[in-house]
Amino acid sequence: MQNNLFFLCGPHGSGKTTLASLLAEKENVLVPELFSRTIKLNTDPKDRLVLKICQRSLENFEYLETARRNPDKIVLGNRCIYDQLTYNLVYAYRGWLDKNKVEKYNLLSENLYINSLKEPFAIVLNPGFDVVKKHLEKRWQEKGKKWREDDWEYDRLACDVYEQFKDNEKIFYINHEIDLNSGDEISRVYEWMKEIKEGVPVFA
């Protein structure tokens, strides 16, 4: 287990980018910028899911290498196997994937992620569908829409499925919108990561 590597997870529009930028201001926190990999918007959902499994497992390995090269830093990556297992189920519930094939996609995910990345430490942002919807609608005005973001059933299902991680001891689970006017919650997340890095886990 790489105890200086953490991941930000959660539905589209949950506030991950905002939280990452706030944590990046803390001492010794490194948020790497990886080479951008874009999947075409018109890609069939099943093909997109396989490509995402490959993309995220590769990016996670790059985050792991960054953490190994920077043992004095807290390295914060974007998305991990928890996101992949979530969206495998969301695709099935949405009807894009036969439910009987979820195990196949889970197996593919678990085989492509190397052992030290299969149960990583992570922060899961899951503030609920109403908050996600508000964030997405605001973001569209500035940056446009990403794949399926305006499919509210897809977004609602993602929020529901991410709840599976709320009691995981390796996860700092946040089920509400972060108050940007107060640094208390950001500090709690930072202290949680810092304690784990120093070898004294403090579970959320």
C-alpha cells in the first residue's frame, strides 16, 4: 500500500475539481497533471466502459509512480477503481449493459488495476443528486457538457451507487456540499491524509 497516494472520487459535478484545487494549496500536497486522453463523445456505451477501464488503470499507475518518486508529498489522483466499479453498475442499471455482464467488467477492472491500487485510500464526494444537478448546470454555462451529463437518470443512479462506499474505512466519505467559506472540512480531509501518510491512520 502506497500510504502517500490518495484519490478523489465521486459523480460528475460533485465538486472534485474544486476540492482538489483547495487541497493543492496545503503544504506538501501534489496534484499531478497527466497527459490528456479523450474518448469520443459518440462512442457506444459498452465500448466506452472498456476504454475507461483501460484509461483509468493506466492513469492510476502513473499516479502510483508519481507517489513513489515523491515520498515526501501527499499525491492526490483523480478517480480510481472505486469509480470504475460504480459506473459498471450504473451502466447496467441504465440499461446499457446486461446485468449478467457486470461481473465480467468488474473482473476486467480488477485485473487491469495492479494490486496496490485495488483498495486505495480515497476521498469520495457524493453530495446528492440535487447538488450535482446544480453544479452541472452552472458548469455547462462556462465549459459545456461532457458525455451524458444531461442524462439525469444516469446522474441520479451514480449518486445512489456511490453510497456503497460510505462505511469503507479507507475512504473519507462526504455526503454534502462542501462549505467553501469555511476551511474546517478541507483541514479535516488534509489531516486525515497526513495522518495516513505518517503511518497513523485516522478513519473518517
